[in-house]
Amino acid sequence: MDRAEIDRRIRDLIEPFNKNGVTITDATTFQGDLEFDSLTVMDFVAAIEDEFDIIISMNQQAEIETYGQLVDAVKKLVDAG
């Protein structure tokens, strides 16, 4: 699966969580721009894990601050899968 397909699928998943209608770019931050709290992060990560049949470890989650980093991390996990 290429990065563009992963990006498209994650954009679909993020829509219900994007309460403020923030324009999503690779530089968009989850905590600052999207104002995700810890519960929202957990729900969003669960949705991604279900969609792609992957597990994002707590260590990986801690390193992901931007949308672009998330797409890259999911691609790496899907490719390794």
C-alpha cells in the first residue's frame, strides 16, 4: 500500500475527530492544532489500528506528534506486516 492510499484512509478516519475543522497537512499537530486530549488520542489510534490491522505501541505513539509522522509510521507498520 502506498503512502497516498494510507494518507487518504487516515484522512477519512480523522474527520469525526477533527471537531474544529482544522485543515490537515503533514505538519498538523494532534495536541496543538487538533487539540486532541488523551481519550481522543486513544480512540483515534484504535480506529487506525482496526482500519489497517496493525498495533501502534505506546512508545511509537509517544514519538508521533504530527499527521505526517503518523502516516509514515502507519506505512512502516503496514509494510512490515
